[in-house]
Amino acid sequence: MNGARAAGTPFLSFFTPPRILALARESGFREVRHVTAVELGERYFADRTDGLRPSRGEELLVATT
């Protein structure tokens, strides 16, 4: 949290992946998926030669109705 705040990124929540998935389902989304930083790195950053990778806190919720 302190590192994110120092970088200018405010923390808006501390939801765990299972909890945020449950909230999405409760809100009416039929399909929900947690995409980890590791998955993002493997999919979008694997072939980069500049070393850019997502940080551990950069994860996604993918939800569809």
C-alpha cells in the first residue's frame, strides 16, 4: 500500500480475488475470472526485451453478463 501511494496510485480496496469474484457474481455477472499478474506477464510481456513487466498488484477482473 505504501509503495503504491508513493507512486501516486491510491488504494481503493483490499478485496481478495475470491471476494471480488463473489461480488461480481452477486452483481449479476454470469462469467467472472481473475487474471493474475503472472498470467498478464506471460501473455502480454513475455517477448519484451526492455524488461517491462506488470507489478504484483496489477491484476484484472474479467466479467461478462
